[in-house]
Amino acid sequence: MDAFVRPLYELNSFEELEHFAEKPGTVISASGCMDAQKPHMMYGLNNGRGTRVIVTFNEQKARELLEAYRYFEPKAVYFPAKDILFYQSDIRGNALTQERILAYRRLFEEENATIITTFDALMDRLVRPEVLRGFLLRLKAEDTLDLEKLRQHLVGMGYESAYQVDAPGQFAVRGGIVDIFALTEELPYRIELWGDEIDSIRTFDPDSQRSVDTLDEIVVYPAAELVLTKAQQEAGLKQITAEGKRLSEQYRKEMKTEEAHRLEQAVELLQEQVEEFGSVRAAESYLTYFYQDTVSFLEFASRCAARRDQKLLIFADEPARCLEKAAAVEKEFSDSMQQRLEKGYILPGQMDVLYSHEAVTAEMQRLGCVLVSAMELRAPGLTPTQSFFFQVHSVNAYNSSFELLSKDLNNYKKRKYRVILLCSSRTRAERMADDLRQEGLNAFFTEDTERLVQPGEVMVMYGKLKRGFEYPDIKFVVLTETDIFGAEKKKRKRRKYTKASGSKAFLN
């Protein structure tokens, strides 16, 4: 990505920013930034190398950042916050858990892992990475398997036993065949045994049951974040039962029979789900009863980076807004959980599943971070030791006018600007380069992201960013198809009358 990164080093403020970012525990402010340009600068720092966490203020913004950042780093992933207010709801699927486990996998396996998340996700209490790593199931051909121990291990990882696997998070044991649908994979694994030895490992299509690929070795990640041994299950349930009994008796003394009954039912249901059905996921909201030594996501990521002798790079997008949103989430959670506690829906320990936003802010200050914002606003608890301002401009919207685009590009050419133009397909990029050459511009198409664009050139490339941006101080500009043609419009559903009823039906 030298074509994008190298020009940044012509900015004195960027070189200084990178110098200070290498120092442990340094908080730096980078203001003057705009949304379209932020992913470019965040990736450019240290040339995309190392473990980095990008924090923003809400999910929509995080997913927009992820989409843009993936042009520079395709393996970047999103780490969502738990839906803490509806955490015990039965309708909660495993899609959210799947995204979170994928983020852990990136931190474990990728040398240059980038995780994009929201500030409230940093407040979740997590098991230590060493604990999660210890539950990974590694299997290879010719390994010896004890099926009963394998069952127990998979249940402790949050997998549910089924007759036939058809969804991620399930496993099935039938004779000498073990099927595991890992939460992080698109296809399930089929392990065939010869006696107690693994004869073969394959992926297969769950619908047709046909084999797809043969593998020598697999690593199965947990299907739940709360991973437990049998002993840990028993110890945690014992503590939950004891506290439930104590609180229930207290409610009855206070003549709160309805609350006492409700709490007793909740504890009994949990015991049934864990002991009889082996559902570890049902116990996730009781994390602190099973693990007292927990970490935040920042500490989790920091330990993973340290394992590779790397420094964790943390970026806070609009930190003032992050802290404002985090304080609101914390208050809403606290008020809601207090009411649930008073009515007998939860135990006291379930109120302690979040770190305070002040504690997370203090951790960011300790680890060091880069505060990225349009304007330098005060973020309580985050005190920058150095501040840098970047002059960044938005680019014109051309509303499909090739004449206006050509005029601007000729002006850029006269002023010795370097221009990168991104198109969403290779065919369109090649055609765009041809059209611009016919206008007398020094335009060319390339797929080489290491090729440096020269003053007066227009380098057309295949790739997708939502908006373009300009660094006037170094005469470097990036344009996108959205700037030229506008945002893609979603197809509207058309109405059609059905003959049978004469009513209107929606068709895609």
C-alpha cells in the first residue's frame, strides 16, 4: 500500500505522530481529520503493521469504518458489544457471538490484526486470552481420540449436541464419525475414526452431506465466550445456588414472595440448562461467578500483542462522543439491572458484568492511544501529551459530470497534484483511464498498490472507498466513484397486482 502510505510521510506532523505513538503510555491528539480520510491515516501509521484496535462511538459508525478500512486491510473485523439489556433473552442467536469469536481468532492468529469496535464493547468483562486459548481444540490425522472426553470438551466450549449438525455451534457423534460445525467456519468438519484413531478430516456440505475438502489439521474455536471445565461449572453453580438461596430467604423475610419465587425459578432453570442440557451459553450472564479474574477487551488485545512482542496501537475516533455514549450506556445498564435485582430477576453478581467507562478510559490512558477527531475537544480522563493538526479537505461531488471531473483533474495536473482514482471494478477502472487519456490527462490503470503516483499523474485503481479526500499540503488527492457518480441507489420494490385477489404484492 505504498501508493497510499508513502505520501503521508511528507507531512511533518505525521512523522512526529508516528514517533510519539511508538512510546508506551503516550496519548496523542490528531485533529483536523475527516471521516473519509481517517481510515487512511489510521492504516498509514506504522504502515499497517502490528495489532491495532480502532474504537468509535456507535455500531453504525464502526461498520462504516470497517468497510472503508478493509480496502487497506481486508482481514480487519468488527467486535460488537453484547446486547447487555436483553442478554438473557431466549431469542438471542449466535451471530453476535460468532463475530466476537472471529475477533479473538484474529488476535490469536494474525500478526497484523485490526479490530474495529465501539467504546461500550470495551466495557465487557472477558475471560483472559490464556484461558480461551487453552480451550482451543486442535485435531490432526492419526491423533487418538477419547469420544467421551471430546464430548465434555465440546460442551465446555459451548457447543450443543445434536443428531445432525445443520448450524454453527453444533456437534454430533454417530458411531465412528464426529461432525463439528465450528462457529468460525462456513462448512462443518467430519472426523472419521478407525478405532480410536483419526483416519480422516474433511469439510462437508450440511445439506447434501457430500465431502468438499480434505484437511490434515484443524483448530476448533469455542462457540461461547464463557468456557468452562466440569469442575468450574460445579463450583460456579454452587456459588450461584448459595447466593440465590440467601437472597431468596431475604426476600421472604421482607414479604416479597413473588420476587423470591421468581429468583428461585431463575436459579433452577440455569442449573437445568447447564447440568442437564450442557448449555454453557445460558450461564454467560453469570460470568463473575465462574471467573473472578477477568479482563477488558483492551487488556485482552494487549496481551495478545505482547505475546508477539508488539505494542498495541489504539485509535479513538471522536473520543468526546465515545465517552458521552459510554456514560449513557453505563447509566442505562445500571438503572435497568437495579430494577431487575429488586424484582428478583437477577443475582447481585450479574450487575458486575461491565467495567465502568472511567476504568476503560484509565486503561486507554495507561496503554496509550491516538485520539482522532475533526476538532480537538476535551475527553475527560484522556489527556494528550502531544497534539497535531492535519489539514484535510473534502473533494467535489461531480454528479456524473465527466466534463467537471476532467476540468478538475486538469487543474490538479497544472498544480502538480498526485491523484489516485478508485473504481469499483477492474473493467470500469480500465475504461476510466482510457477516457481520461483521451482528455489529454496523464492517466493509467494499475493494480500495483506499491507503485508511487508521480506529480501530474492520475493513477486509476480497482478498489472501493466511500468518499475521497485531499491533503493540500502535500498535493495528494484520492477520488472515488461515489464522488463522481454519487452513492448507489437501492433498488425499490415495485408493486404488482395479483390476479387472484386483485391486491397489490411487492416483488423484488
